[in-house]
Amino acid sequence: MRYFPSWSVTRSSTVMPDQRLPWGAMFPMGLQHLVAMSGATILGPLLMGFDPNLAILFSGIGTLIFFICTAGRVPSYLGSSFAFIAVVIAATGYAGSGPNPDIGGALGGIIAAGALYVVIGLIVMATGTGWVEKLMPPAVTGAVGAAIGLNLAPVGINGITGDNMHMLVALLTLLSVAFVSVYAPIALRRISILVGILAGYVLVLVLGNGFGLMPAIDFTELSEAAWFGMPSFVAPRFESSAMFLIAPVAFILVAENLGHIKAIGGMTKQNMDRYIGRGFVGDGLATMLAGSGGGTGVTTYVENMGVMAVTRVFSTLIFVIAAVIAILLGFSPKFGALLHTIPGPVLGGLGVAVFGLIAAAMIRLWVDNRVDFSDPRNLFTVGITLIFGAGDFTVNFGGFAMGGIGTATLAAIILYQALSIGRGKSAHPAEAGAAAE
């Protein structure tokens, strides 16, 4: 069998991963996927003090790595993972605005997470995914994900706190994202974060640049930036404290990617389990490469899955097109300078929306997977994990400190397994009775 598909041309309403539309229709579809993930991939790096231009560049390169590792048979785009935000902020002490002065240490941690991710992927390729699903069932992955969102709550509040105009812009930006997500046509819902950025940006232009009621947007850097040029890469530093803090994020990426590939298999009615290990390896290699040059860790994007669900176009070639466009944008200092003009209150409002959604999305994961909270095992695992994460419970080992995300992750995995000792297949006595009936 060929390594890559042949991508036969089709005009049917549903386009499978190994098919494609005529080229005239393919390029707009690729651009649509880039736009769908651009808001989140721009926002994530800015919230960590990273260069969003580099993040866009490495998202494109990472997508091509994923494409090659999965033999061009799993439709997916890799963008900046929000799972890294809390641990990067904790590792660097980032204040929440402007460039992150300690980005090098965070990059070393991101590389460590990618390396761990690759190792997990190689093990999955050799043994299958059963042990991953047993080690990290929905109760565990949901608890860790929700803890990450709650751990970021103080950062979100700091982002919207300021004078009256600052809070007004932040809150209106937040509301614009919410209203677009609920009431706008489906096409706009997919890019609600991007719409929120535009709404807040225009508001600052009116109130700041127009009426002088708040600090105006400075376009000096934008006007002086070249249209094309080399990005400003950043070298990583390998510090044990940051690496041990950030590396466990690999388990969150595993859970995300596992769920996404299974969901894509469900949408396409094709069993893609044989590509899960390859997907982990591709995602891990992409994360390592991004960390080596100043980019953020990457993961598969639910926004792009949403676009596929609406359009019913799953051709993997679309993501190659999106990746190439992203790489070209990464070599445009003008584009990077434009991203840096996004005002602080706009980022503050978007931060509250995104951090809250990280936590809320985990509740949906519990609902979708019917996690039984009458089972004390699930109840204690989730409850303790949330408190460790939200309270930023830190454990010190000599000169090494493990922050709230690390302790929450370990607590969720270890506690769930410990509370499973001696139990049968049934998760709870009540379930056993129901099954008997």
C-alpha cells in the first residue's frame, strides 16, 4: 500500500481524507481552516508572552510534521495548546503583558513535554492505546483539564483589572465572544475569538485613538516593519525545575489527541486507531521543534474539527495548504507587528473567556462520557485535583518546586488508580445492580 493516499478528485457532498476537491475549491477551504484556528493560536502565545508570529510559523511546520507521521491520512491542524499557559506562567513568573523575559527556560520545558509525548507515542505504536485509556479515563483527564483552567483564574482577573476604560473594553470584548458564539451564524461561531479581537480592537481605536479616553494603539512598530524577513528565533534553556513542571502537560496532549483522532474517525466512519501512536509522535516532534526555536507547544484543534463537521470536507490536503499559508505568514514581520498591536484590555477579556472555557469544556467531557459522580472514586479524584490546581498547591523537593498543575496531574492519575485497587469492572455498586437488572 502507498505511504500517502492518491487523493482522487470528487465533487460529492462528503470528501474523505484520501480524496480532494478541484484545486480551485481547495485553497479557500485551506484558508478557512487557518482562520478557524488563528484566533486561538494568536491568543495563546500572547497570554504567555511568546511571539505569536513564531507560533503561527511553527504551527504550520508542525502540521506538516503531523501530516507526514500519519501518512497523510488523519485530517488535523496543529496549533498552540492552551494546556501550556498555566505551567509556562508558573515557570517564568510572567506578569501578563509584553514579551516574556524568561522564555528560554519555558522552551526547555516545552521540549521536555514534546520528548515525553514522543516516547508515549512510540509505546502506543508498539502496544496499542488500551493502557492510555485505562491510565487516563475521562474522570482523570477532565479533572486535570479543569484544574488547568481554574489555575489560570487569577491571571484572567488581573488581565481585566484596571481603570474604568480598561475594564469596559475587557468586558465588552468578553461579551462579544460570548454573543458571537451563541447567536452568530455557524461560520462566525467557528472564529469567535478572532471576532472578539476585532471587536475589542475597534473599540480601543474609537475610545483611545479617537476620543483619547484611554491609551491609544501605537502603530509605529507596524509602519516600520518589513513585509518579509526572518523571524526572531529564541534559544531554549534546560532547567530542571521548568522541565519537571511543564513536561507533565504531555499527558493532557495525549488525552486531547486521542479524543480528537477518535472523533475524526467517528465523523469519517473510518477506524483511525492505527494512526493514534503516529499522531502522538508527530505532535510530540512538532512540539519539540517549536520549543527549540521560540514557539509554543502544539496540539490538534477542535476548531478545525468543527469546520470539518460543518463542511463535511475531510481531505488531508486542505491542511497542507493551511500549513503552507501559516509558514508564509510566519516570515512576515509586518504580520507579527500587527499582532503585537492588540491592546492589553482586549487580551484580558479574551483570557477570561478562554480560561473559563478550558474548565467548562471538561464538564462537557464528563457529560459526554457519562462519568458517574455518585461513584466516590470519581468524586474524590476530581475534587482533590480541582483544589490542588485551583489553589496552586506546590510541593518542594530541595531546590525543585512542583506547582499546582503538576501536583494536580499526579494526584489525579495516582489517586484514581489507587482507588481502583480491588474493584471489578463495575465502577460503582449501584452500577452493578443496574447491570444485573
